[in-house]
Amino acid sequence: MNKHLLKIAALAGLAILLAGCGPKAGSGASATASTAGLQPGATAPAWTLKDLDGKDVAFAQFAGKVVVVDFWATWCGPCVQELPGYIAMQQKYGPQGFAIIGVSLDTIAPAEVQKFAKSKGINYTVVMGDEAIQQAFGAIDAIPTTFLIDKTGVIRDRKLGVVPHDEYEKRVAALLK
């Protein structure tokens, strides 16, 4: 009986991990990941947000690059689980015209997110998200929600939750060819 319960608990934990963190606090969203939002084939929206030092970062600065826009938060376990893979991809593919932009949906001060980013060794741009960018991408109901955008600014992939690093890296590498 105990082995059966452990298996059920392990499967439930895996389902939660793969699904993501669910709705943001105070969003009023349901716990089910939404299929609403920008889909592959749509043009990525233009935006300008503040980085962790308070400087403006605009999506236009990344024109001509393959870009990952990752909506995440420091308190989201699955989001944090993906960080090492993103750090490795930024290091490996950055010189080839690749960039990751982490859009923090934290409600803590940017300085606290900056401390967290430094402690994890994040080597890519992190900006503080707001409702406007979430709506521009089509209502971010759960995190991590990640968009893979090609060199022309077209969304080529949208993922909800965690995808194994090797699989996601293949998606990135295919766009860099």
C-alpha cells in the first residue's frame, strides 16, 4: 500500500512540475494553464521594460537575434529548475545571435530579484514585468510561460511549464541555423 501511495505522490509531483506554478498571486486566473495568448506564427509584441538596474530595455534592441522571452518568478520552483539550462544556452549560443530575456513577475523589489539572479549566476537580461507586457503576450496565466522568437520577430514556439533542457535546446538550435 505504501509503495502505491508513493508512486501516486511522485506522479502528482511530476505533473505539477511539468505544468508550472499555476496562476500568479492575485491574478484571478484559474489553476489550469490557458491556451489563450500569442501562438506560433504571431509577431512578437514591441515592449520596453526596466532591467534590474532600472535601465530601459526594449525588445527592439534584440532585432535580428533568436530570442527566448521567459516569464518567470523567483518563487516558482519549475522556473528556477530551468535556470541552469538557460544559463548554459546563453553562454553557448549568445555569440551566434541568441538572447534570453527573463521577464520577472515577482512583486518583490528589483534589488531582491537582482540578488537572486546573482546568486544563481544568471548571465542574461532580466527585466521586471508588468500587466502590460503580460497582456501584450496574451495573458500570462501560469509560469513559466516561454516564447521562442525567430530573427524576424515571429513567435516560433510557446511553451507552458517545463520542457526537458535537451529538447528545448534543439528548438533553439534549429532557429539559429
